[in-house]
Amino acid sequence: MPPAISTLFDPGALAIVVAGTVLATVARCGWRDFGSALRSAAGLTRRGFHIEANRKALALAAGAIQRDGAHRADPALPPDRALGLMLETYLRHGALDALGHMRRAERALDEARRVNAAQVFGWAGELAPVFGLIGTLYGLTQLAPAGGGADAAATIMGAVSTAVLTSLYGALIAHLVCFPLASAIERRGVSEERDREALAEWFVAQIGGTEAAARARRAHLRGVA
């Protein structure tokens, strides 16, 4: 590590800010929401919504339903959990009303997860500078060493360094980690929901057309009879 950068690294100061921020955030939101937020952040490293794979699965499912009917069709479910649940619900009940209720419930649940995860990192971003200031105050308490001489000067310099770096770490953690993660989770969730909703509407339109055609055929047969 270059000397100019190594002077900016203080494990003790960093531990004060990180540990304090984590504990204060957990105290505010609880372990369950904190763990859920961490999983959402980890999910950002994976590929998002597989629109092509889900579109293909729904197209095959719509074709199977048009060919065999909702109760006899047995298509493969889409890889997306929400779309898979939507298709499974329709295959079970054979009614668009049940599908609509399920979609609204899933959208509300996904939005709640996304908002909670973003809020957790938003709180962490607010708390990190606070613990940077607490670390600064802690460093200032170390400015009065018991001894004297060279050891006293080194102790004072170390205390000043800790006091300055904790404030720096608090600001960096807030604005380079916490707030960006909150925004990234929100953007990813909104983008995925938009793609998911477009596919769901397409599937509903296909099934609605199939049901309308089936009703027309039944009416025609009754008229012939």
C-alpha cells in the first residue's frame, strides 16, 4: 500500500464507525429487516430479471393453455418467482380474477421488501456520520497522555489521526456505500417490476383472448343446437 494511502487507513477508527453504524441500524430496524437488506444488496451482484427466459416460458405456457385448456395444460413455470406463482394460480383456478388478486398482492409485497431494504441503507447512511463524530470525540479524549516526551507526542498524533479519520470514514461510508446501495436497490426493483408487469399484462391479454374465443365457440354451439 502506498505511504500516502496507508496513512489514511486506521483499523481502529474504521471499526468504531462500522460497528457503531451496524449496531445502531439494527437497533432501529431489527435483525430481520437488516438481514433482508443485506440479501437485497448481495442480489445486486447477480444478474437481474431474465426477461427473455421468462418471456419464452410464458409464451410456451400460453400456447399450452390455448391448446389443452387451463386445467389440462402442464407447462414449465417461468424462472421468476412472481410470474411462476401467477401462472400456477391461473392453472389452479382457471380464472383471471384470481390471477389479478394474486398479482396485486405480489406487487405490494415486492414493493414493501424493496422500500424496507432501501430504508435500512438510508438509515445506515444517516447514522454513519454520527458515529464518525463519536469516533472523533473518542479520539479527542486520548489527547492527554499520562507520560511525556516522544511517547506522549506519538500518542497525541495517534489520537488526532483517529479523531480526523473517523469523521472521514463516516462520510465515505454514508455517501459511497450506504446511500448508493439504497438507490441501487430501488432502481433494480423498479426496473424488474416494470419488466415483470409488461410480461404479466401480455400473458393476461393472451389468456383473455383465449377465454373470449372459447366463450364465442360455446355460444355458437348453443345457437346451432
